[in-house]
Amino acid sequence: MKKTEKEKYVEDLKDKLTRADAMFLAEYRGIKAAQMNEFRRTLRDAKVELKVVRNTLARRALGGTASEHLREHLNGPVAFAFSYHDAALAAKRLTEFAKDQPAFIFRVGTLGEKVLAVDDIKRLAELPPKDVLLGKLLASMKSPVSGLVGVLSGVPRKLLYALNAIGQQKAQ
């Protein structure tokens, strides 16, 4: 690879590092290329990009970013998985692949600025998808408001019932 190509590659990788909501590093030694390509296809549906990067280029790209501390995990063959949409779904797909392929070993992950250990990644994979979590959040925010509306509408309703009862009494 020429120097200009390397510089462009490092800039592209740095861009991916800054755009990604979550990032996962994993060792992939011993997995066949056909299996990795098939796995990449399944990750595309979840808006996750799996990239195998040379460690020297990855170290250059990590320099000066918030993820610079990940340099210590760059030894041996390492694959980067960049999640741009739903970190829980990405973690779920990656852990499912790791169950099928024991050679796929998590090293570390990041969720925003937070560093995730292997156990954290597995817990993240157990979360429901982002859409379900947002729905639950909206439901919990809506319930106090709908309860308040029910209470406030109860006062005029009871007044209306009382007025109807008085009207019926006077009519008799």
C-alpha cells in the first residue's frame, strides 16, 4: 500500500471511529474468509460495519480520538465492528456469531465514551432493540399524563352526574 493510500485509509478509519455510536474489537483468528463475508452480510442489516484493520494503521487512526486508550488491545488479528444505529442489536449479532464461532473472541467495546468489558457487551446484547426501548420509555412517560387527564376529567363528569340527578328529581 502506498503512503497516500495509507493516509486516506487512516482518515477513513478515523471518520468511522467518530461517527460510530458503538464500537467492538474482537479477535477472529481461525475463521474462514467465506464465513466472515457471510457474517458481514448479516451485520449490514443492523447497520454494523465489520472491518479488519492492520494494527499499525489502527494505532494511527486511534491517535487523537476519544478511543485512543484502545491501542493497548491492538495485538494480533483484530476486527473492528462499528455500529451506527443500534448498539444493542449490534452486540446481539456479534455475540450470536461468537457462540457459533468460538474463534471470534471479544476484546473490548465502546458505547459513546464508555469502555465496555466483555461482560458489559454480553449484557448489552440482552437488551431489547432500540425501538422497543423507546416505546417503553414513551409508555412510561405517557402513563402519568393519562392518569392526570383521567383525574381532571373526573371532576366535571361527577358534576354532570349530579346535575342530571337533580334534573331527574325535579322532573318527578
